[in-house]
Amino acid sequence: MSMKKNNQPRILVITSCTGEKVFKPDEQLGVKDFENRTQLAIEEKKLAQYICSASEMYTGMQHLRLMEGIGLFRKSLGEKSIDVNILSAGYGLIAADRAIAPYEVTFNNMKGHEVDAWSKLLEIHEDFEKAVRDYDLVFLLLGENYLRSLNLPVITRPDQTFIFLASQSSRKWIKGLDAKTYVLGLSNADAKKYSYGLVGLKGFLFKKFAEVVVQQPELLSKLYVKPEEFALLLEPKQENIDQLELTLGVPSVAVKSSKKKGKSAIAEGAEEEEESSEFLPIPDLPPAPNLHLGMKYFIPEWDDHVDPTYNFLTDTLTPDRDPHEDEVYAHEIYPTPNYDAILVSKVVVEASKKKRQKIEEIGIHKFIRFQGEVMGDCGAFGYIKEDVPPYNTIEILDYYEKLGFNYGVSIDHLIVGPFAEVGVREMRYELTLKNAQEFIEQHRLGGYTFTPIGAAQGWSPETYAEAVKQLINMGYDYIALGGLARATSKEIIEILKAIHPHLQSHVRIHLFGVARISAIPVLRHLGVTSFDSASPLRRAWLGSGANYHTLGTKMYSAVRIPPVSRHGVRIKRVIEAGVSDSETLQKLEQNSLQLLREFDKGLRGLEETLNVLLEYDALLELPRDGLVDPALQAKRLDKHREMYADLLIDKPWQHCDCVICKEVGVEVIIFRGNDRNRRRGFHNTFAFYKRFQELLASLQGKDS
């Protein structure tokens, strides 16, 4: 075995470039620039002010977590303990300290043959073979197309060890190596297991590995001999598991078993768990002292409006319409709003210069044409990667006051994902509390008229409880808990239980990003007086199921009939792969729309309609490497047949008395463009709010 003098294996890590870069000027390098070395040098000079090392250029989650792990290695085992190469779709295989200019090229959106041709031009196969030659232990953190670009096999030695962190589907590109080879296949299940998002998971796991190795350097030699033990070193410990968006590591709460996933199960989403007909159990604690303050639903505003005179038969917008002035919000369509209030984040206000100027001119209420209460926050997710928020307290106080918000939230800093690690989380926690203290003090001194809300962040029930306690002592009577949108209901309940002893009768509690009907009774019992969520709205077009909600627990999938003429990503890839042509697809598209409308009128039967819908649907399976997998295609068709049959048999849109279902009829269940999808989202919000109001009424009835 060939080893360094200290008996540690010589280590190389090969990772991929990322689309996120520290600099993104308007004129980045492109494919054409890399085709000609002379031209590349000329264009690089134009970008001289943006050139930096590759290790500094990339800011994607995988790269950031990986480099943190590399830093741990070098700090503990020496600067030369580990080397890093980066597989760039522009520059080829390069050392991490190579100076590069910003560019916009990636293997991820290339077809298989394009990957092969481009990697050959960049000589990636040859450079890779040379790069790994002098190392004992090689780690590869590469996506499928990046692995393909290596064009394995290459010449390796039996006394080398290669460890691949790759997706399950990438295994086919890892072949023919004489080196000992271990593949850690990663999937969504692994992202859940390790409590970290799939994007960036490879870098995160390498950092976890580095944390173990710096404590036990002898493991490197063991891993060199038995690479299959790599996975064992990463096994998450329940008492100290890192966070995806927020994994609090709190004790489990006994919850009544929910229904198995089926036709009515909620689709996968950012902030929702599968709901059950059973409500979550209420802990053995007295009702919160603020129960009399009631409970309100705020909906986040994200320019959710539609063309009121959209022509569904011709799929055309109203000519010469102004997207804001002439389109309407949900609260302008329904007789009464399907929410109690609206939340508007600063990032939404600043979406464009023209929009910001208009809001500053007429105020937030007139801009969204809503006379009810409006809450403003800073949109912490928009600056999550910054060391400190980009705003100061006086600036935000003046902003809330000038725009006419009813409520304004203090400047907070999210403690989630990689920003919930030891050292980072404490800084953000103290910063959030410090900002809250300054916010309420300046609010009093400045005579501002809106109601101040103190933001609370944390990473455990105890830290949230301490934050709430401090905010109450500062004088806040309205407190918002942030960072919980992806937390489970069980985790949120544990946090609220910890906060419960500190609550007072006049103090209101808001939950950011959480709306779960099954949790309403327990949230209310534990002191939550308001919450916000766009989930019912977004579910209309996110996920393959549960796009259309009802007043009960059952939900339906919308029928996918994408427009061919607009050449969306799916249609474009189908045509490019030669699966079908535009003319054939357009004919099937129009047949699907016609049959569905005739079915709605009782002129067509179920099987006939299903067959026509699925004839179009069959061609919409996304090609991989230019080919459609028949097995995946059949699986998709079986799934869609079942979902569509369930929808068409029940015809829920015909039984709904909401304005949208009555006005547009069957168009509401067609997954196709903003003016259908967002209307379906408005309907979902109607269904959610009606259930919410009925539930509150029943709970208040029990109180009395």
C-alpha cells in the first residue's frame, strides 16, 4: 500500500461546479467562449474584476458544505492533508485554487450525447485519469451528467480506493475500475434520513465525515482498506441530528394514526404533513391564557392575481391588459375574502423598481386593494445566506409606517439548515433578539402607529421559550415564531408547550408558514392566535396529487393538459427527443380539452374521456438521455388513470358552490397555465378557510 510518510492515505476530493456563483455579471462566459481558447482569454479579460479562485467562485450548497469539511481537515490534519479538484462544465477538471471567471454552462441541462461531445472537447476523461493517479483515497461528489462526463473506466490501481457519493440512478456510469470502489447511493429517503436537502446533501455528508475524522484520524487508514464503512461513519445520532430546514430533536408526541396515503392524501409539500380525519391530541396542559383573543389566518401575498376576462376556449389573455391594474386578487373575486388578513414580505415589495415605487406612492392597502389587516415582515429567507440582515431598524420602522402596514415584524435572521449549526445559530439568535429590543424601543420613541411584532427564532423548545420570555419582558404583546415552516407538528407542539408557561392573557402568538387543519385545535389550545401559509393556494400547481381541495378531507389531482404552442419545458423535451412532433401533440391536446368539456356536459362517457386524456398523457413522460423508459411511462399512466378516474367519477367541481367553480366549471380542474391553476388555488383557499372557520366555531362552542 502506497502511503504518505505519516501513514495517512493521500486524499483527493472531486466535486462539481454549481450554478450559484459569487459573481453573476450580465455578460458571463458561455459555451461559445470555451470552444476557442483564444476567444476565452479575450473574454476573461473583460471579466477581470470578477475573476477569483474556483473554491471562492461557487456558492451552491454542496460546494459550501464540502469546503467547510475541507477546512476542518486542513485545520486538524494540515494544509496538505487533502486536495480538491472541481469538475467544471466550462473549464473542465481544475484545481480548486485555479482562477476562473463567471460562466453559465452546466452539464445538468445537456442531453446525453451533448454531455459526451462536450466532455470530449474539454478532455475530461484524460484529465481525470491523470488527476487521480497519485492519490490513495479519492472521493467523488458528482451528479449523473457529471459522472457521465468522466467516461469511465479509466486506468486505476488495485491499491487505490474510490468512494462515490452519487444518486441511485448514476450507478450505471461507475464501472470498470481496478481500484476498490464503494458507491453511497443517495435518494430523497437519504435526504430525510440525514435531515438535509437532497440539493447539497453530498457536501453536507462529506462535512459530517470530516467532523468524525478530525476526532479519529486513524479512520482514514481503515476506510482506505474497507470503504464500505464510510456509510457507518455518517449514521445520524438522534440526539444530535443536524437540521434540514429545522429538525429540533425534540421528544416524540403520541399522535393518532392517520389514514394511509391514497387518492385523498395530500401531495408532498414544503410545510404540510399528511392530514388525518383525526385531530392531533391536546397535551395535558390548561388552555392558554390568551384563548379569548381568537385565531386568524393570514395569506402571504406573491402577486397572486388572474385575468378576470381570460378566454378559456381560445387560451388568450385580455388584450392590452395591465398585469396588476386589470387583474384581480382572490378577495376581489369572492364576496368576502378567504382569509382574515394578508402578509406581505419586503422581498415581494421589492420585486421590481416599478412595483416598489407604486406601493410607496399609494400604500400597501391600495396596491393590493384590500381593506383588511396587512402584516409586513422583512422576508428573512431572501437574505438567509448573508452574515447579517441587509436592513437597519429605523429603515424598517419607517418602511412599515410609510407603506401603511397594520403590523410590522422586527428584523430576524433564520436559524435553519446549515445556519442552525453550533456557532452560527447562537449569533443569529442573539442578533434577532437584539434587533427586537431596538425595534420596540425605537417604535415607542418614534411614535409609530402600526403594531410592532417581535420575531423569535430558535433551534430547540428551550431556546424558543427563552426568546418569547425575553420578548414579553421587552414589552411585546404580539410575537411571531419563525423558522418552523418545515418543522413537523410534533416539533411545533413541543415548542409551544415550552412557551406555554410564559404566555399572558394579552400576548398574541403568530406562526410563520404553518397551516394544518389537523393541528388547529392543539395550536389554539397552546396559545397560537394567528398563522400564515400559502400552501392551499400553491398546492393547486405543486405536486402530482391533491391539486383540488374540497370542504372535506378528500383532495383530487388536476388533469394535466399542457399547452403545446407555449412550448413549456416538458413539451420542449418531448419534441427534442423525437417522442412526438408538435402537430400530433397539438391535435391530442385539443382533443383532450374538447372531450373533458363534453364529459362535463354529460355528452361523453368516463372510459372514452379517460382514453383520450391518457393518449396525450402517454407522450408526456419526460425522456432521459433522449429516450423514454417504457416501464416508467406505464407506471405514470397507471397512476394518472387512477387519479383522473377518481376525479371524473366524483366531479367535485360540479358540487362546489364557490364563485370560481360556478363561473369556470370544469376549467378549474385542468392543470394548465396561471389563469386556471391560480383560480384553482383560490378555490383551495376558499375550502381551507371555510373548514378553518367551521372548526373554530365548533371549538368556541365547546368553550362556552
